[in-house]
Amino acid sequence: MGIANGDESKKHPLVFAYYVTGHGFGHATRVVEVARNLILSGHDVHVVTGAPDFVFTSEIQSPRLFLRKVLLDCGAVQADALTVDRLASLEKYSETAVVPRASILATEVEWLKSVKADFVVKELLLLPHQEKVSDVVPVACRAAADAGIPSVCITNFSWDFIYAEYVMAAGNHHRSIVWQIAEDYSHCEFLIRLPGYCPMPAFRDIIDVPLVVRRLHKSRKEVRKELGIGEDVKVVILNFGGQPAGWKLKEECLPTGWLCLVCGASESQQLPPNFVKLAKDAYTPDVMAASDCMLGKIGYGTVSEALAYKLPFVFVRRDYFNEEPFLRNMLEYYQGGVEMIRRDLLTGHWRPYLERAMTLKPCYEGGTNGGEVAARILQDTAYGKNYTLDKLSGPRRLRDAIVLGYQLQRVPGRDLCIPDWYANAESELGLRTGSPTTETAGNNLQTDLYPQDFEILHGDFLGLSDTLSFLKSLAGLDASVVDSPTKTGKHTIRERKAAAGIFNWEEDIFVARAPGRLDVMGGIADYSGSLVLQMPIREACHVAVQKIHPSKQRLWKHALARQQDKGEGPTPVLQIVSYGAELSNRGPTFDMDLSDFLEGDEPITYEKARQYFGRDPSQRWAAYVAGTVLVLMKELGIRFDNSISLLVSSAVPEGKGVSSSASVEVASMSAIAASHGLNISPRELAILCQKVENHVVGAPCGVMDQMTSACGEVNKLLAMVCQPAEVLGLVDIPGHVRVWGIDSGIRHSVGGADYGSVRIGAFMGREIVKSIASTLLSQFLSTNSSHPDDSEEGGSELLEAEASLDYLCNLSPHRYEAMYAKMLPDSLLGESFVGKYTDHRDPVTTIDKTRNYGVRAAARHPIYENFRVKAFKALLTSATSDDQLTALGELLYQCHYSYSDCGLGSDGTNRLVQLVQEMQHSKASKSGEGTLYGAKITGGGSGGTVCVIGRNSLKSSEQIIEIQRRYKAATGYLPILFEGSSPGAGKFGYLRIRRRNPPKLN
């Protein structure tokens, strides 16, 4: 069955030259499907490739298939199956495609023309056409243009995007490679884009097609019968295309009763009895479809076929494989993937990942006929049909171009390899009630109750298991442990190597700890001066800091080279290592000369600092940490004459609405202050950390997150009036009451209003209220100036206060309803507001004159929220009763729906709140004592975490787990649960520690 040709009498066979990149078999396998469909329709296909013949001939047996062995690019050079060598890739590409470029172009132009002439003479009766197709081989696009032949690319990524990342490591002199590749691509007629694509701005036009997937030849039952495997046996296919260095397969890798089918095993390789070597010519798609799950590395072929066959995929990341995050996002979006960290692959700790894979239910229901669709587009284009009438929009191309531009603007020598726009969901390995790091720490506590490797010279780790775990990880930072894949703990080898290189073990180290927070009540009303109630959570960030003379600091090689190039001798340097880079897809290291924060003898402005960190998206995370240094310089006049080495290890998950950024800021500043002998109160420190987020990072947050992280205490709610930061005290959570956080898995709601615009709307509302009050006051005074009575004097005092309103929350709900509610507009164009009121007087946001802002809902929310929080606080101290819990829960529900009115809701958080309500009103709950009473979205909204309140009982915990399960069943995402509490940074203080037996430095 081929492609429909319409009126066959008017069509003639075509000749396609199909160039295949030299990067892996995945490209060749997708080419097979397109080529097969072209050949079925009577066309000739000349494949130009470096791949083995069997990749094509095993699927296509036709005289119309012609194979030409030529390698015109090298793809990415891999040091092993899981690591790309960036510099070698660029050098190889230069050797393969840049140096001989002129001769390549001449040869390819001549060949393309000769193929056309040959087939005109020998086989084609009508006027022949030739279509040139490229599987992202750049030079082939230019060769086709020179030969006067139209060309098309079929791909999910382009080499200009991939190589742009490598340029950072190799140096600016390689940038010309990227520009040349992009220029070559620009000669294409259009791009046929596959799912899981990267930004590709070089292409003028784009057509999207479904997954390109190889067809199955045999059924699952037939394959298993041939292999002698029963239907009841669990089978994993091992599909790497090469083995990572240091890999040794062991029988205990697999769960009991499982079999592993190994692709690409060498003849001499000895396998355990539960591993089966597949024949070299085994047809992989059939074997995949006959397996229960797959273990391998991510590539287009493995991901597309795993999705098509609904095969759970346990994957291991590859270093510097920049196509991977986009494919991984697609895989995880359709609930098809479980990530295995490399350490567990190499040490044979496979069982929990395979068992987790068996619980997945891959849900891809899209098309898998991309090969047929792409072939039809190619054929129709050659016959004259125009598929590109709808040009790719300017904004879309500009966005992709900016992404590529960011890649090319990276600072040479900075090992920050993955930008932060590669947002991805974390893979969960099972039901759990906290972060994996916290649970690991709990297990460690059972085996070692005190940090034996360090002498604690100041402070107390308070028996906190996560602090003990952090200290043990510090002790492991020596060369023998770092270089051993089996002893890297929960952090990657790369992270630990970087961390091992920054501390001088003969000097003191200062450690601080700051928790995340759960927003119980108050939320976004903080910037309007509301009372808020916040609980510090169990998950926390630890920071280790060493202040050291520049001559004694251990510098990374590139930082040392930078100093040597300046010829100034040792100067103060800030070096930061951030653990957890794998979870957030960012590079783990950052370094800068502290003199970068100075202009002459004065600190740079906050605006220049934002520009400094904003010039490279992959460095923005460092603003949360390094920004604390600048704020101390500017606000307290501190001068840093020594170098600073800093290690950040946070168990507070990002993007969940539990203040991961505040915990990093507070822990960083606490540790830096301690190491420099600065005595800063927890409240002052929190305000300084807010300046980091507002002015250095550029995020318009209130202060409640930092205040909770700095001033909170275990199992207590921090009560604070945000005007700007008045701590009223700590509120005990009654013993019969319990709160949980349930993560929705949504980082941000696409369709909802964003936090910044709602904040602007609230400040607009305040200015309008003040203006209305001023007008009413003038009218009042003019009509009642001669005979004021007491009631009138009271009215004038209220209007005077409201005319100079500092915070919306100082306006009571009844005054708002009586005087202002009906006079506030639902929404207002920025230009209209500025024209009438000039400014909204918020120092951390800027009005976009072209944007419409919601005003009434944004202003109403904090006014009523302040009242709800006050009621909630009072209820906590009232008599214990079911009515008390019901009222507390109702206040949470009201807050949640008020968020939605502002545009800060999300489908995920709404679903969680609905599940709580269903549980609350179920027959089981009504028949006995109710256990769950209310829930609300938290923090900045638009996703993140939901706070749930209920009775402190075993039944309530069971119901929370049931909600977790139901949410996963409905969405495919297993929520993280936050429960438990821990002390704030102020209560923890700091540790000053010294290594008992410091390792000898090389």
C-alpha cells in the first residue's frame, strides 16, 4: 500500500536523494519508514548514509532502493553510550564537513545531477523530477540548492541548536560552525517537523507530522514463542546501542522471574542466566512490542516506538545530549517514562525502576503514521502542491531564534550545560509522603546518629536527619569517593566532583539550613498587607560556605585560567555548586570574580545585576545565591575581600509552590553571614532576602516566604502582618488538627492570569480606592464644613484614612462593599490607568500599557483574605469541635475560589480540591467522624501545591493517600505529599565545622 497519487495517468515516478545524518541508528530507522512509503508509491530512493546496509534492507527489499555510503556529518561524538564529547564533536564536524566543504559541495552537486541524468535515460519515460530530502545533514541542503533541486528536512532537532551548546565549552572560534549550519538549513523549502522537537529557527516554514514509527512484522505471541518465553514472564528489553563505561550485567539486576533481552551484545560477552542475547539482525520493533518494558537511553527512535507500542520506558540521561529534554518531556507527558539515575544503572540497582515501570499506563493515542504522511508531503511537493502557504509566524520564529541566541551567548568556560527552559516533571518511583532526599536522610539516621567525620565547633544540628545526611555527604567529598560510581550518594558524579574541588578541608566550613514553607492562609494577599499564617515544612535547603583567602582557595581549572590570564594574581572568587541539577535540568556550577559586583569602589546597581544574571538563562539560578552577596554589599555596606566557596543542597522541590527559592536565599545568606561574623536577626535577614528576589532575581514576591523560612518554628504557624513584615508571634497547631500539602504537578497554568498581573491589578485597585476616597472626602468636607456632628467626623476620618491607604488589607470588607466595590472596574487597560492615575506605586512591577488587567477581583481578594486569616487564627484557639474543623475548612475553600476569581486557579489544583470535597462528603465520612475539612491553592497560584486541613488521625492519612491515588488515576501524575515541619533558619542557627581527618590534597 503506497501513497495515494490521485490521477495516476498524469503522474510520473520521482527520484529522491535521501541524506541521513551520521548520528546514531535512530535517524536511519525513521528514514526507513519514509523511504519505504515512497518506494511503495513507485518512486526511486537513493539513501546517502554511513549506517549499515541491514538497517535499510531488512525492511525494504526493492530494486528502487539505492544505498550510497558517504558520511557528510558526524553528529555528536560519544565518549561512551551515555556521554557526548562536546569538543570532539565540534572538531570531528570541522574535520568531516567544514575543512573539505568545497570539495563536498562540488561532489554532491555533480552526483545529484548525475543521478537525475542516469534515471532519465534508463528508467523514466516522462520528464523526470528529483526531490532532495535531508535527515538534518546541513551541507546537503546547500548542495541541493547549488544543483537547483528543492530540498526538505525531516527531523525533530537541528545541528545548529545542538552544536550551539557545545560552542560554550569549545570557545568562540567554533561559532562559525553554527552559523554555517543555520545558513545551510535556510536553503530548505520547508521543515517536516516530528514530535518532541527542539527550537529550529533556521527553517523558513514548518509542517508538523505524527510520530514516525516502524511497522510491526510479528505479534507479541509469535515473538515470545520464537524466543521460548512464556506469556507470564516479565521481559525487559535492554536497548542502548552500546554499553556505558564500567558496566557489568549481574543476575541480581532484575526482579525475580524476569528476563532481559539484550540488543547489540558482543559475541564474546558473557551474560547472566536471566539475560538473553538477541541476534544482530533481530527486528527491534517486534521485540519491543513483545516486551513489558524497555531500559535504554532516550533518542527519537526509542521514544517514538515506546510511545507507539505503549511500552513503559526506563531511561537514563546522557550528558550533553541536548535533544533529550524535549523527547523526555514528550515521553513523560504521555506517562511513558521512568528515569533511572546512571549510578543505579551501573551498579545494577534496577529493580525499583522496573517495578515502577509496570505501574505506568502509557497514554499516547496520537498518530504513528508520520512516515506515510511525510512521504505524501514530499511526493505532493515534487508534483507542485504548495504546503507552505501559511508561513510560520514571525513571533514563533523570533522565539526560536532567541532560544538559539541564548545558546550562542554563553560565557566561554562556564560548565552550565542545560538551560532552565527545559522544564520537566520529576519521575516518581512510588507513593511517598515527602521528598526522596528527606526519606533517604531518615534511613541514614538509623545507622549513624552523629556526624563522626566533623568536629562541630559551634552550633547543634538538633538531631535533624537531613542535616546529618548533608554532613555525611560533605564528608564524602574526597577523590576516592567521588570517582567511585558506587559511592556517589544521591548526587551525580559531576556534581560531587565539582563540590569536591571547592573546599579547603583544613579550614572551617559554616553550614546553615532553611526550610520551605506551606502557605496555610494568606497567600498572595501578603503584598497587600494581609495577616498570613505560614508553616515551615520538613523539606529544607542546606548551604555550606567557606570564607578563605584567595591564595588558599581551590579553584576550578577554568576559573584559575581566568585569573592567570588577567595576570593579577589571586583575587576573590565566588564558586557555587548546586546539587540537584539533574532534577531541574540545569548545570550544577557557577563562578564569578567578586569584583564583577563592583564599579570602582561601589556595588553595581540591582538593574545591572539582573542583566548580569539574565544574559544567560542557564545562569539565572545563581542569582538566588550570589545575589545575597550583592544585597549584603549594598544594604549593609559589607566588603568581601576573601573568596567564598559555597555548596547548595536543597530538598525543597522547585515549581511546587513551597518556596524553594526563599529557602535557598535564606540558607545562603545565613551561611555567608555566619562565615563573615555578621549578626543579622532572622527578621532582618528575611527582608534582605526578599530584596534578593525582588531586585536581583526580578521576581515580584512578598516577604512571607522568606520570613517563614527564617523565623518559623516546628509545628507552629508563623503569624505575620505584611506591613511590611511585623511578626505577631507563633500559633500552635492544635493536636487534633493536621495540615498537608499535595502537589498538583503543574508548574504554571497556561490559560490563567499570572501572579504579576494580579498583583498589578490589586495595586491599581488600591490607587482607584484612594482616588475615590479623596473625591468623597472633598465632597463631604464642602457640604458639612459648617455643622459637623460626631457621626460625620467619624466618616471623615475613615475617608481620610482611605484616601491615604497604604495597604488594601487595612480596608475592611464592609467598607469595601459599602463604598467602593461597585465603583471599581472589572478590568482596565494599562494605558487608561496610567493616563488617569499616573502610577500604581508598586516598586517591583511595571504596568504594560497594552495589557488589560483585572482590577475588581484582584483588589477584592486581599481585603476578604485578611478577614479570613484573622478568623482562621481565632478558630485555632477555640474549643475543639467538629464545627471548629468545618469552619476552618470552609475558610480554605473560600480562599481557593477567590484565587480562581483572580485568574490564578488551575485544572490540577481544582481537581485536588474537588477530591478533598468528595472525600469530605462521602458516606464513609458522614457515617463517622469527618476527617478532611477543606483545601485551597497556595502561594502564587496557577498550579503548585494545595493545602489540606483535617483531623489528625490515621483515617485522614489514609484518605490523603487515596486522594493521591485518585489524582494519579485521573491525570497520570503521582503527587508529592508535604507533611511534617522543621525549624526555621533562625532557630537552627549555624554550624561551624572542621574536618577531623582532612584528606591530603593533590
